[in-house]
Amino acid sequence: MRALSLLLIVALAGAMFVPVVSASTSVNEQLNSTITLDYAKKIAQLHLNDVSEGMSGFSEWTGANVESDLTFYDLNGNIAAYSFSVVKDGNYLGFILISGNKDNYPILEFGKGDIVPEKTKENAQFTAEKFIGDAGCKLDSVKYLYLGATFYYGQYTFENSLQNVKQDVIVDLFNEAVVDLKNDDSSTALTNVKSGSDAISVEDEWTIVNENIGLVSSGATVSTSVRGADTIYWVPLYDQPSGYPNSCAPTASGMILSYWRSNGYSNFPSNGDTLILDLYSAMDTDPVDGTYDSNIEPGIESVCDDYGYDIDAEPDGWGFYFSEVKSEVTADRPMHLAMHGAGTAIGGSTEYGNHSVAAVGWADGSFDAIEINDGWSTSDTRYIAFGNWNSIYPVYIRP
């Protein structure tokens, strides 16, 4: 998959009720597949409350409200999603993306930052106008498309009034490239995927949402649907050493082994770059091609041996489930995750692609999210939605 913000990539449930009708009528109105903007806004508001109460990284959202932002469509012109801005005291704090129908999970994405920054919109429109290349064609309309987590596009309709002709141009908003989605079999809208045997069905999630909306509309208190969250503290945040490109794998493992240095394994060097470069060599990392998955665990074990420790690094070859992330975090054991074709972190705008990270926590709700030290930020952890990758190679590091 490919995504924007969250991992999540990452999320929860929502809301209140439509004015002038009873609570039961409000819920019944949503039994068909299409979700109204008013109903989506109520889901977003309750989700905002969930996140601010249940995830420490979003505590600043406490007391905020949601405001309608963009409506996204699929290729057939049906509403695919609604985005809402999170606003507090007039300040923009982030976004929440709600499904426009019951064929997908209620909460699609959420995060800090803009879902589609204004500069991105401007650049995409410029790309479309440049592609048309005809001064006689004027921009008639703009429609934003959402085809899955997170495939975002702008559909620009141009009209030549002299020839009475209209032409659509579709631009990938984050690659700023013109694409031909209507003749691309891979462009079908995707249902956001949850994790294996841990998954709650789309239908069950909507049942929870509808029940919570009924409760809120009747004045009852709804408990947070962030059903849990946990973090391993004091895992250092390192970036990749200068002059060593594509060193994400040794950097991820270096953060983990440095954590163990602070927990009884003091032979490991205190300097993060020293440890990362030891791993760089042991993993036979290439500055162009990076690190082969098969070199990760022997590289970790080799460096551990060099410092006098018998530490097991074990790849997961039997299918990777969210429950396994929870187990490792509960045991205070950070994991190495080598992601392939990964989307963006929740609140981010740059895809990870093929990238290794250290998993240091989790949060679950309407979708599951892993808290990560991504080797890009040295100030904050990030969240990525579980499954927001094409494939993954997890490595357990267990002293």
C-alpha cells in the first residue's frame, strides 16, 4: 500500500446526531452505504475525543473541534471520503479522514499537518495546466480523489469553449505526475486493511460507530474507542549517519541496541554513530542498494557477539500480526521492522517506501497503529497504520 498520514497509516470511532430527528432515526438513516457529511462530522468529532484521550501524542487535541474541509470522490464520481480539520482556539492542529460509505472502515486516516497542503494543490494544478498546454482551455472544475490509504489525486476538468470540448487530467497529488487511472486496472479504490486475525470487520466497526452516535445523541458518555496504547520509553531517536546513505537498517537496529545499553548491556558504545557504523559493516549495507533483509539478523548478532553478548535476532517467517507487536512492547523489547512499499506515517506526507524502523509502541482502535522511531526524526516518534506496506520483514531482538 501507499499512504499519507499514519501510519496509520493508523484510529477510532465517532459522534453525535442529525438535528430535528430522533436518535434512532439518525442511526437508521445510515443503514445504506452512503454516509452524509453531517454524519461523518459527528464521527470525526467523537474520534477526535478518542484520540486526544487515548493517545499521548495527540493530547493537544483535547477540547478541539472539527470543521469540514475537503470531499473526496472515487473514479465513478461517488463520495469516497470526507476530510475534517482539527481546530482549537482558531489554530489548525491536524485532520481526520472519514469514509463516505460503509464499504470501508469509518476512520480512514488522521494526523497532524495538512491532509493536502495548499502548495501541493497549487503544484498539482500547475502540472495539469502544463499537461494541457493549450491557452484556449480554461480550468472548469477541480475534484479530489481518494482511492485508498493513501492514494490522493486531483481531477482537473478543462473546457475549450470554442470547440465545446471538455478534457479531464488526473494528477497524483504527492508525486505531481499526470496519471491515467481510468485505464489502469490497479486504480480500483482499496478498502483499508486491518491486521490478519486481529482484525475487526468493516461491518462491526460501523455497528460500533452507530451505537456510539446513538449514545452520544441521548446524552450518554461514550468511553474512548482507543482500546489501548503502550510505549517503550527511552529508545533513542537517531538519524542516519552523514555520508552513509540508505543506512536505515543499521540505524533502526542501532537505536534498539542503544536502548539495551541503557538496560544492563553497557558494553555497547555510548556513541550512536559508532554502533550504527558497526552494524552498517556487519549487515554489509550498500550505499545504493541499502541492506538485504537476510543480512539484518546475522548483522545484529555479529555486533552483539563483538561486544560480548549472546542476543538473539529472530525474523518472523510465519505471518506478522498486530498482537505480536503488542507482546513485544509489553515485554519492553523494541522490534526491527524492514518495510517494503510502505506509505507515510500518520500526519506525514513522504512515503517510507523500502525503509527500516524501530517499533517502540502501539495504539489500537478502528485501525491499528505502530509507534516507530523512523530514523528521519530525532525529536518525535511517529505512528504508521499497521499493514500500510506491501510487505514487511520483522526481526525480534531478544536478549
